[in-house]
Amino acid sequence: MKPTFLILPLLSFTGAALAQGKPAAAELPPAQTEDKTVPDDMPQWMVGFTNLPEKERIKYLTLFQQAKDDFFARNWFSCLEKLDNAEQIYKGNPHIHTLRGSCYMEIGSYDTALAEYNKVEAIQPDDLTNKANIATLAMLQGKYETSIKLFREILDALPGDSNPELLNVLKFKIYASLVKMGKDQEAAKYAAEADILEDSPRFYFMEAVRYLQDKNMSKGIQSIRTAEKIFGSTPIFQTYLRIVEQMKFLPTGI
């Protein structure tokens, strides 16, 4: 059961859901040719990009796409190299810092990852995706009270029509953090929200976390395999699995 990867709050499922309505880094606007006018609501960091020569923009976007491909293939250092090359063409794109921070988070360089996320916050202070990344980073460092507070703030800030599975994942992270803290009664409230019939592996992973925390490895793995049998090795399954691995409920690769 080897994950192809996860970074939920970052660039795949969670990142995409949190960033609905925002331009993606690979969808930067074309360069202005004649009047060089730009929309009033265009982020400042994108304005300079629109004035780059087309050849430079294409090269930049190619490097960034290759970096994303490396990231999802778990080639962290190749990803970092391509991000550095992209920044030789243009600096200031917060998505570069997000991706770089996520690489550093994956290899365990948490302080460096936080420095990158802080750069994103300076550019886009209201970015919920970045807030989720910072919360996840705190969670992986065992700063559970901080991560729970941030995740709850994100849940409160999300609109009512948000992707249900995004909400499930955020609540699962809170649940897993509460279990780690030994706050079983509070964790049970989140577990009670999960339904075995819901179209989500959340129920089975909550069950697995409970077993694994109680050192019942066989039942924990059984719950995970049941989830995989029902939902397949899909991105959302991998997301939950990766959280369980990153929080060290389960060794990687089991």
C-alpha cells in the first residue's frame, strides 16, 4: 500500500478546493501587447509577469509544470531545482513558495518550509490554502493545539457550499490531532459525524487511527485495507493514508 502522494492542503485535493476561484500558477495571463492594461483586481505579483516576453513566459510555465510533475512523483530535489530555475526568470509568484515549502515539508525541513509559507502569507495574507499548509506543518511538528486552532478557523471561513470532502479532510486532521493529544471525548464528537455509508474513506481512517493509537496494528491496517477495497487507491484515499503516515500512526509503505 504505497502512496503516490498526498499533499492535501497544498497542491492536490485540498489546495485546489481551498483555492477555488483563484488563478492557478500555470494559468497566468498572457503578456499584454498593445495598451498593456491589466484588470484592476489582478494581484500585483501577476502584473509583472504579464509584461515578460512570450518566450520567457512559456519557459517559466514549462519549468513550473515540470516542477509540479516532479512533486507529485515525489522527486523533491528535482522539483526544488526547477523552481530555482523558474525564479531566475521571474520572482514573486506565491505558488512557487507554496510548492517549495511543500517539498521541504515532505523531506522534514520544517523551518525552511515555514519560511516559504511565510513568504506566501506576505504576498497573499488571506490565502486559506497557505493557512492550511501552515496548520498542517504545525500538526506534523506535534504542535496540535496550534494546528487545531488554525484548522477550525479555516472551517469557519469556508463558504457553506465548499467541497464536502475538503471539510471531511480538515475535520479528520482535527480528529487525528485530538487522538494524539489523548483528548478522546472531544475526538469522539468528530468521529460521531462520520458515517460508514458516506461516500468518503473518512470513517475507516478514523477507525484505523483509533486502533493504531491503541497499538492494535492488525485492526488498524484492516480498516485501511477495507477503505482501499471500497474506494480504490484514489487520490482521496491516498490523502487520508498520507496523513496517517505523516502523523506516524503508521509506518510509511505498509
